[in-house]
Amino acid sequence: MSDKKYDFGLVGLGVMGRNFILNVADNGFSAYGLDLSSEQVEALKTEGGDISKVDATTSTEEFVANLSTPRKIMLLVPAGKPVDIVIDSLLPFIEEGDLIIDGGNSFYTDTDRREAYLNEKGIHFLGVGVSGGAKGARRGPSIMPGGSQPSYKYIKPIFDAVAAKAHDGKPCVAYLGPKSAGNYVKMVHNGIEYGMMQLTSEIYDLLRKSAKFTNDELHQIFAKWNEGRLQSFLVQITSEIFMQEDNLAPGRIVDVILDKAKQKGTGKWTSQNAMDLGIPVPTIDIAVSMREISALKDERIEADKLYGRPEVEAIEKEKLVDLAEQALYFSFITAYAQGLAQLSDASKEYGYNLDLGLIAQIWRAGCIIRAGLLEDITIAFNNNKDLANLLLAPTFVNRVQEAVPAVREVVAFAAKNGIPVPGLSNSLTYFDAYTSSKLPLNLIQAQRDHFGSHTYERIDREGIFHTEWGA
Ligand code: 6PG
């Protein structure tokens, strides 16, 4: 054991962990890693090469002893039981005043439980969302910290240094709120991510099925979009995906990837919790359902044979690209609108005191849902801290309005031609319903009162009413 004490400790030296710790070291902080697998420890030592500020061990005791106090220990291990196991393995060695940071996609109630458990022992605890995948961890992720503010001061300098920097130089990290605020925000980030991925895949389907665009053309379309108002990480990687050659057979890899999407659960949690809160997020809901439908591959093949589908009409290529761009732009806005509305409600419900402008600001770089659009979303929420929904922001009204006719055309065309676009259609329906001063739910109230005497309110006078139906 050396005398040198390290500034930062990281448990879990998988690819994410190794990249994060190297990022910390690159930014001038010494960092010490722990993993029970000696292979991961060796991998870090190899990747760390001549970076003298990094070392690692397989011994928890040695790990803790090598950290300067108060210790700052970040966990990048799979969410769930492993987090509890690692915390309990650290407890015999760490001291009061030390800080544990969970950087995984932990469920927010687990974070609340762990904070209470550790605070009782005098240990600081933060639940922190980290987005950007392995590359983000190395070059600069977006970091969403939650927990007690006094605990945050210990790690702030390191997070400020390692986080992605937006074009104005601001780090994509900020203290977001107490308790599980960080994990909750990351969960909704992932829900929006699911929505945007679903929407992008529908546009791809539409382009390839109706106008028979080749992968080369699709690459060019998405690359061009990425230079305009759709500029985003997901549009950028989509353009790259179309060019990737298959390394096992001739052709492009995208054409041989099985159309069954997996999930680890964060999108589903977003939908489930939105239901609990009573907040509509239909674009996110359908993105989760589509991953589930995609998993029914064998049934889909059988049903395809039974039902067939309409012959897809030819459509002029240039026109379709223009309509598709508008539809994607519109639906990206509605996906952000729904996720941010959920955050606004959760903030009141769970006492997070979230600043939506700040959240949009730290999503501008490093994370999976980073996009040019977030610049204007940040401004919209900064201009009006009480903005109930992005669709009510004056800067968005004209743009949304201008795109709506194209979205209607795309959704109608897809429906007529049997191309499933549930994300686009749910986004449009969300918009149509949210902007309707009159919905037919008066009938539902009448039905409820008819069969169950559930009562209703009236539009012309105050009070609760019941009718003796058919009397
Ligand atoms: C990120 C991502 C990441 C997430 C993966 C996979 O922000 O870096 O959201 O945290 O785990 O995208 O998620 P699914 O397996 O659920 O698609």
C-alpha cells in the first residue's frame, strides 16, 4: 500500500467505470478503482497506461485505505441488488463523513431508502444519473446529481471537471434537488430517449417502405437533418448506422439486425410512474409497448401471413423527406414536452424542487437525448419557471403549428398504407387532445354516473350532480 492518497474512488471497473475513472484522472484528480475481478483491474491499468494518477485493486480494504478523507466513492455497478451489496461491503471500512455516490440507473425509491440507511450511519449519499454511454463517460457525460446539497459540495469540483461542456462552456452537470431527484430525472431522460428512438425508427420505416430509400440515401437524409433544426445525438448516430458494413456477410449491418428491441426497464419505469402521477406521456408509453410488440417476433410472422398488408403507394421522394423532417421535429418536441411535464409534476409530488430550465441546460451535451432543440427549451423554461407544458411556450407555438399539417399528412399516409407509426400518431393525438378545449369526456362522466352513480360536474354551475338516468 502506498502513502499516496487518491482524490476519488470508483467501484465497478466495467467499460463505463474504466472510462469514467480515466476521465477523472485526465482532469487532474487522482483516482483509485475497485473491482472484484482482477481482469477488470488489469484492463484499467493497461488502459490507464502512463497516467500516473490512476490505480486499482481487488481489495475493498486497500481501496478504502488509499482514498483521502472525506472519501468520495462512486459506484458504477448494475442497478438493483449489486448496489446494496457494494454499499454493505464498504461500510466496515469507511468512516462518518465519507460520501458514497451511486452513478447507476437506480430506481428512485431505492435511492431514497439507501440515503436514509446511510445517513443514519453518518455517511453522505448521492443518487446520480450519468448519461452518454461508454464514450460519454470517457469524453464527458451529462451528470444529474440528487441528494443533500451539503453532500454535493465534496464531489462538485470533480463532476464540474469531468462533465461534458455545452457550446457556451457550461458543464452539463448541476445539483438538481434532494433525495432521489437525480435518479428520477435520469429515469425520465431515458423515457424521452425511448420516445425519440421509437420516433426515429418510425421515420426510417416510412422512408424505406414508401419511397424505397437505400441505406446510402438514408445516411444522407439523416446527416443533412443533423445539420438543421433536428441536430441531435440520436439523428447523428442514425445517419452513421446506415453506413456501417456487416463484418460477417456482404451488406450493411442494419439490414441483418433482428427487429426485437431489448430494454433494461428505465423507460417502463417512466411510463409506470407517469401513470401513478396521472401525467400523460403517450409517446413514451407507446415506445415501451413497441419494444414489447417487437419481442413477439414469431407471432408477428404468423399474423403477417394471415392478414397481409396494403400495397404501399409510391410517394415523391423529396416531398416525403420534407414531411418526415417536419414530423420528426414536431414529435421530438412533444416527447420533451411530455417528459418535462412529468418532471414538473413529480417535483411537486416528491418535493424535488426541480428547475426545468436547468435540467434542459445540462441535457444540451453529453447525454443520449442531447439536441439543438434543448437550447430553446432551456430558454423557454428560464423565461417562465411555472411553464406547465412546453407546448404553451410562446417560442414553440409557431413552430409546432407550422409542422402540424405535415404530421397529419404523414400519419394519415402511414395509416392508409399499413405502416405502423404509433409514436408519431400518439404525439399528434397528444397534441390534438392537449390543445382541445372540448373533449368528449363528458360522455364518459355520463356513463359513469349512469351505471355507477359516480356523479359529475356541470359546465354551467358549481357543485356535484347525479342524474336518475332513464327516470
Ligand atoms: C444513457 C442511457 C443508458 C441506458 C441505455 C440502455 O443515458 O447513457 O440511457 O443509461 O442504460 O440507453 O437502455 P435500455 O437497455 O433500457 O434501452
